[in-house]
Amino acid sequence: MEERSADARPRDPWRALGLRRGRAGERLLSALARARAGTADPVGDWAPDVAGQVGLPAAAALGPASYYADLAAPTGRRHVRVCTAAACFAARGGRHLAEAADACGAAPDTVSEDGTVSLQTVRCLGYCYAGPAALDGGTACTGATLADQLAGRVPPSAPDVPAVDSTGDPVLLAGLVAGERAWQVWPGTVSSRTPEQVWQEVSASGLRGRGGAGFPVAAKWDAVRHGPDAVVVANGDEGDPGSFADRLLLEYDPDRVVEGIALACFACRAREAVVLVRSEYPRALARMREAVARAYADGHLGAAVHGTATTLDVRVVEGAGSYVAGEETALIAGLQGERGCARPRPPYPTDHGLWDAPTVVNNVETLAAVPWIVRRGAAAYARRGTTDETGTKLVCLSERFARPGVYEVELGVSVARIVADLGDGLRDGADLAVLQVGGPLGGFLPADGLDVPLSEAALAARGAALGHAGMVAFDTSVAPLDVLRHVWAFAAAESCGACSPCRVGSRRGLELVEAGGQPGTGYARTLHVLSEASLCAFGRRIPPAVRSLARAYGGRLAGWES
């Protein structure tokens, strides 16, 4: 008979096994990563032994080891990851990949014949402002001389993230631009305020999630704060190519992020928090671990925080490479040692999340705004932005702009102003062809259609999406069909495969583009099935993204807007 939980829902057998084995799945991915390092052997040769080492059956390791990019990719003694995402593709039209392969002596996604070098293609590394980019081990290499850096002909080069406030009173860049130190809010809050008061401030502020979905933060917190054993997960798996705001916060102001996590846990009455940082951000991972260790040393975390009855523990976990694993149900699966595939909802994570505990998943940028709101008050935040979408947003401008970087803006500002005034147009006098907004599946705007407010509602009305608010400029030197092919290639590569509409539809779309010519009647049917039957937002967002691209290019992609 099928084992059932107390509320009569079918129990997840993997979670049940993991709980019986002391949450062994939490140790599985890191153990698999250590085993994979430096070996080109097939997954089946080494993964089962890893499962046994952490107390799980052999089959438990084969799923995640063959799913996550970092575990599935063979690695040599020198492992190089080359970004092939939108901003790096736009920088050189994708030519940098072949140049990097020549410089390293290994074909993409293979190991050299002598086993010394492996080259893995990834999407993205968070250097969209300085692309094309690669990670040579843990060393970043960026820019026009990328191949020479990888070949050792010139030293590695990776500039810091440019960060600019355009509001006059930054929320998210308060530490980096205005010099406001972190941990000025938490000690007084945990000592003299109540969780209810913190929740009310965030509720009245109108803060929405900044990870892409735009869900009201207080509503998500409210779903868990009245029950026991809630968990807060900070999502630092910033996978949207074109966005590097989370990387900026994690690397340059990690203490503010940890303080935001503490405040969120307090409001949710959670005693445990997990921070997931993507493996493509090795320096961010190190900085966050250092920040958490400092917080414990300074008494901000641990037992009896600042002499109160509050206990709070925070741990930092490294991701293993997968775009869809940033979706909250897939993220939770990954934290449990499973394949990072999206799951049907309900049940929602706020009911049954990490190890079946009520779980809140908030993006890093979302959490970084909380200290400012609690310190300055909900009204001060609610006055920013628009009536329906309050506050500020970090916008990322890619390498093609004359002034790339991260800009804090108020929601509602014109996209045209961001492009022309903040970004100063395109570098070297190039002409903008289309602008990708909100990630690879966000949407595209034509060069003459940028007079639209930066908001969820306004961008949705134009067939785009706010998402992480990354903006990738494609100039007229890149062929429209190449851009369309790149979008479909991303969709096919990053589909988690959990549902056949997305798994088959994304590959079918790529095949049609690669075949050239007109797509035919089957293309419209493919788009319809993707949008109507896909399990999660990834598959459902593919059709709007490719349609918006076809519209943005006009007649140059005639027939592809079906």
C-alpha cells in the first residue's frame, strides 16, 4: 500500500527515504561534485559508489549525476567553462566559442585526447557586462582577448561589476553606493520588535519578488508564519542570461543579503535558512560563506541571538548547474539531492517544501531590500515606483551598451531612458536591432519600441517580461535567424525534460530553425502545445519569447511569428 502523509497526500518516497537516512540527499550533490572533479569517466562508473558513501542506494545518484550540467560534463585536470548565453553570444555573434576551443585544445563539451583539458559550455557566468566570458577553473577571463587569456598569451582580465544608483536614495545599492553598513537593523529588530510587526512593514511596502514571478512577498510569508518548522530558502541561482544583479549583491554586499535573510526568517518564525548559490559564481559562494561565518561570530546567528529567545541557523549550499533548477520546486528538489525538475502545484512549497517543511523561497535581490524597508518604513518604500508595482529594481545592461553595468532604478521608468540615458546607447556607434528584456524567455522589443515603462504589467502588454530585468542588446551585425536559433537552442538545452511538451517541443523548434526556410504548419502547433501543456513556466514562456522576437524583427523573420 502506498505510504501517505498525515494529511492524506501521497508521500514522496525520496523524501521519506532521505529523512530516514538523516537527510542524506543534502550531502549527495556535493559528494558527487567532488567525485566528478578531474574525471572524464561516464557517470555510471563512479556515481553509484558515491551514493553508498552517503547512505543511499546506488540508483539515487544516477539521476542527479546525469542531470546537472556540472556533474554530467566530463572534466580534465584543467576545466574551462565558456559562456554561450545571450550577452556573450551578442558580443561576438557566438564566434568566441570556437576561438576558446582552439586556445584550450579541446572541443566544446569534451575532454582533450590527453585528458588534461576539458571545455564545458554554460549559460551564464554573470559577466554579461564584459563578455564574452569564461571560467578557467575559478579564474574569470573576459572580453575581446578571451582566447588569448585562455591560451596564456595575456593575463586573465575580469573587471568589477559597475554599479550605479539613478534614484538618489538607493535601496539595494545602499551599501555599495551610499556606504550604509549592514547589520544596522537586525539587532534592534530581534530585541524589541515582533515578527508580526516586521511582516506588516513588508506587507504595507508592496514588495514583490524580484526573481521573475513578481509574487507579493508578504503573501508568501503569511502562508508559513502561523505554523511550526518553517524554512526560508534564499535563491541565488541567478540563471537568467543577461542578469548579474544577484552576483553583485552576493559578492560585493553579502552581509546585507544575510541580514535580509535573518529578517525574513524572523517574520516567518523560521529557525532555519538555506542559501543556494550557483556553481558558476565561485567568488560569490566564497563571499557568502564568509558573511555567514561573520554573522555567527558577531552573534547575529545561532542560539539566543542577541540575548533573545530567537534561534536561527543559516547554511550556504552550492548549485550544480541547471537553468530550470532556479524554479522554486526544482530548487527544493535539488537541495534534497534530486534532479532539479519542476513539480506540479499544488502542493505548494509553502505547504510542503524542503523535506516536507513549509518553505518560503525568495530571490537574493528581494531579501536585500528587506533591511531598508524595516529601517525606513513601508511608506517610504511604497512611495517609490508605481502605484501597483512599488519600489526599485536592479537593471543589468549587457556588454553591447556604451555604459554596461547594474543600475538601480524606480519601477515605472521608461526602458528608452534606461537604454539611451543610463546605458548611453550602444558602444562604438552600433545600431540597436532588438532588445531582450527579462532573460532568455522574457521577450524582445524592437529598437523603435522602447517607450514602455519598466513594470510587469507594461512589459507583458508588449509581449515581454520584467523577470530579473536583464537587458541584452543585439546590434544589426547579428543575423535575425541566428538570434532565433540561439533562443531555441537555449530552450532545448535547458529544458529539464520532466514533461514531454517542453522536452519534445523545444527540440522540435530548434530542428525547424536549423532546417532553414519557412517553418511550416507544424510550427504553430508546436508553439500551441508548448504554451498550453508544459508543466512549468519555462515551457510556457518559450512561445511568447520567440513570437516577440519575430515581431521585433518584423519582416526579417516573416513566418516565425505563428
